[in-house]
Amino acid sequence: MNDMLRAQLDRINAACRELGDALDRQRSDMDRIAEQRDRLQQEQWALQRSLAALNRASEDYDRVVDQCEALRAREAQLRERLERVLAAAKALSTELRT
């Protein structure tokens, strides 16, 4: 085989080896990227679940606060009425003693 043909075949073989190496590196990079994507996807799903739970808790908290405010208003009304009843009872007791 002539030397020029041999040199060209050697260059072609070297280029094929380099291409194979580049493809192997590319596959490795793609595998690493796919693993990172999967990990990030799992983290995103976990964060979405946490966010949904926090949103539900926030809604529950808002309802509890509203109920608490309503109960405090009701308590204030009852306390006012009880004070009037107590004042009336004291007045009646005073009248009965005299």
C-alpha cells in the first residue's frame, strides 16, 4: 500500500477514534444532565407538594382567625350582657335590702 494512502487511512482512523471519544463524552454528559434533570424534577414535585400543603394551611389559618374574631366579638357581647345582668341583680339586691 502506498505511503500517501496509508497516511490518509491513519488520519481517517484517528478522526474516527476522536469522533468515538467525543460521542462517549457526549453520552456521558447527556446521562449526567438527565440525572440532574430527574433530581431537579423530584425536587420541584416535592416543593409543589409543600406549597400546596402551605396554601391549605394558610386557608385553614385564615378561617381559624375569622372564627376567632367572631368568637371574641360574641364573647364581648356576652360579657356586656352579663355586666348588665349583674348590675341589675345588684340594684335589685340593694332595693330588696331597703
